[in-house]
Amino acid sequence: MKKISFAVSMLALLVGLTVIANAAITTTKHNLSASSTNYTRSQATTSGGTSQVCVFCHTPHHALDQRFIWNHAASINTTWIWGTGSATGTSGGTVLPTNPANLPSFKCIACHDGSVAIGQVNEVFNESTGVVNSNYSIPMQGDVNASYQLTNTTYEVGVGGNMNGNHPIGIPYPGYSPYNGISTGGGVNISQFQASPTKVLLFGDPNGGIGKGIECGSCHAVHGSVNPLLLRDAITSSQLCLDCHIK
Ligand code: HEC
Ligand code: HEC
Ligand code: HEC
Ligand code: HEC
């Protein structure tokens, strides 16, 4: 009896943990489907829109990139600059990337720099017509212009390829270098970084190397989080920052 109730409470704990770790994407701003209640979403299926959720980013076939079976058209801004002061590195001397095309973060930017339509995908099954559309722009409503590109400046990041003012990304996490062909700068104090951060995500090297790096998805959980703004940890008392920085 005791064993059963223990098992039951353990199960409840596990289920509870699962719920805490993953808030469903359907409850987030990344639910861009016609059936979402978000302001920015697909137009009705009868107007050429879609009720699908994943298709804005992933497709099971004919993906543009095998990594994450990526369905969304890439940003037109294939060169990044980090500021008018021509910053080329962090204060510790780590070089900031100017060629982001192979970075996981580049996948976020296509929508967030407003350079491509939010629904510009390689493949989508159109539920209204029963036809598989290729190279298709899903008609959108909300914070979009006539070309269905994001217009809300609050949500824009990296407009025109200008990364000035953003936390460094596409570079190695100190202690896991090199990443993206970049080594940690000699001026970086490795002892000021958590050795194995847990709540945030370090990405494997897109070039297949041994390093690990920091990307948009290190701090944000694109599919959902219990924290505001899809953050991987609470911003209260700057917990998120302290997950990596020892300060
Ligand atoms: C707004 C874009 C977007 C939508 C919508 C989206 N994803 Fe993702 N997904 C990503 C990105 C970006 C990654 C790469 C990892 C990262 O950057 O965090 C990813 C990675 C993944 C991965 C591999 C890594 C992991 O987290 O397990 C799976 C599996 C996945 N997505 C499934 C789904 C499914 C299923 C749906 C629909 C219910 C979905 N995604 C909707 C953007 C999206
Ligand atoms: C398919 C297009 C698309 C992709 C790809 C995409 N986003 Fe978004 N994202 C949006 C839209 C649209 C919004 C809502 C903007 C609005 O309503 O004005 C949004 C909102 C957000 C928000 C605000 C969430 C909130 O609760 O207020 C964050 C944070 C975010 N995205 C981060 C990311 C990150 C990080 C990635 C990559 C891992 C990513 N996005 C990839 C389209 C996208
Ligand atoms: C080091 C952690 C970190 C990284 C890396 C990061 N973000 Fe954020 N992001 C935050 C925090 C914290 C907020 C909360 C608002 C703020 O402080 O600006 C935020 C807010 C946002 C918002 C909401 C609007 C806003 O400006 O407040 C969007 C959209 C967003 N991030 C997208 C991205 C994209 C796209 C990337 C990659 C290019 C990225 N973030 C990389 C921590 C991060
Ligand atoms: C996922 C780990 C991670 C998180 C979370 C994180 N950082 Fe960082 N941060 C880094 C890395 C890695 C660097 C670059 C180290 C280097 O110079 O090589 C960095 C660099 C910085 C720098 C120095 C920038 C420069 O040009 O020298 C500042 C300031 C900073 N972070 C502040 C923050 C703040 C504030 C937060 C919370 C909003 C935060 N970080 C969250 C990993 C993280």
C-alpha cells in the first residue's frame, strides 16, 4: 500500500515536473496558426492560411536544412555587424561572428529581423484545398506589413543585419572552445562562468567540432516556457544571467 502510494506520488511528481519544464507551444506567441488567439497569426484557412503550428518552422519532407528539418526561408541579411563603433569582439576578445548562415540563431532572425514573411515556408499542406504548396507565403494578420513581415519593433532583433546592442551569440561558452570556428578570447576569465550551466542550453558546434556555444535558444525556449518571454529561467533577481555568469 505504502509502495503504491509512493509510486503514485512519484508519478505525480514526474508529471508535475514535465508540466513545469514545458509549457505547450500552443499557449505561446509562437502559435502562429489560424486557430490561435494571438494577435499575430495566420489568416483563416479559407483565405489560404493554416491551422498547423509546427509548419512555420519545421516540415517532415523537403526541408530547406536537415538541421531541425527547417521549413522557414532564411533571412536576407547574411552578414552581421555588431555596431556603429565597429565592435568586432567582446571585451574579453572573443571574435563576434559576421557570417551567421550556419548558426542556430540565424533561424530565429529570419522572422525577427522582419526581412522575410513570417509564413514564408518551403512546404505546407493546405487543408482547404488539399494541395501541397511549395515556396508558399502563408497569409498573416496582426503585427505585419502587406508582405506579411514582422513590423512590431519591440519584437525585432537584428534588423538589416545590425546586431548592435545584443548579448553576444554564435561564440563559444568559456571552457567549451572553439565553437563556430571561434576560440574564447584570451581576456575572458573562465572562472567567472558556471562550469556546467543547467537551466540554460549550450548548443553543439554547427561545424561538428567539440565546442559548445551560446545562441538565442540558450536563453529562450522557442516552444514554450513557464517564464515570461519564453525565457529558460526566471529573470527575477537576474537568475537567468547568474545561470552562466558568476558575478
Ligand atoms: C517559431 C518556430 C518554431 C515552431 C513553430 C516550432 N519549432 Fe521546433 N524548433 C524551432 C527551433 C528554432 C529549433 C532549434 C532549437 C532551438 O533553437 O532552440 C527547434 C527544434 C525542435 C526540435 C529538436 C530539438 C528539441 O527541442 O527537441 C523538435 C523535436 C521540434 N523543434 C519539434 C517541434 C514541433 C513538434 C512543433 C509543433 C508542435 C514545433 N517544433 C514548432 C522552432 C520552432
Ligand atoms: C516563423 C517565424 C518565427 C521564428 C522562426 C521565430 N519567431 Fe519568435 N516570434 C515570432 C512572432 C510572429 C512573434 C510575436 C510577435 C508579435 O506578435 O508582434 C514572436 C515572439 C517571440 C518572443 C516574445 C514572446 C512573448 O511571450 O512575448 C520571443 C522571446 C521570441 N519570439 C524568440 C524567438 C527565438 C529565440 C527564436 C529562435 C529560437 C524565434 N523566436 C523564432 C515569429 C518567429
Ligand atoms: C543572454 C540571454 C539572451 C540571449 C542569448 C537572447 N535573449 Fe532575447 N531576451 C533575453 C531577455 C532577458 C529578455 C527580456 C527583455 C529584455 O531584457 O530585453 C529577452 C527578450 C527578447 C524578446 C522580446 C522583446 C524584447 O526585446 O524584449 C525577443 C523577441 C527576443 N528576446 C529574441 C531573441 C533573439 C531572436 C535572440 C537571438 C538573436 C535572443 N533573443 C537572444 C535574453 C536573451
Ligand atoms: C547561456 C549562458 C549565458 C547567459 C544566460 C547570459 N550570459 Fe552573458 N555572456 C555569456 C557568454 C558566453 C559571454 C561572452 C564571453 C566572452 O567574451 O567570450 C557573455 C558576455 C556577457 C557580457 C560581456 C559583453 C562584452 O562585450 O564583453 C555581459 C555584460 C553579459 N554577458 C551580461 C549578461 C546578462 C546581463 C545576462 C542576463 C540577462 C547574461 N549575460 C546572460 C553567457 C551567458
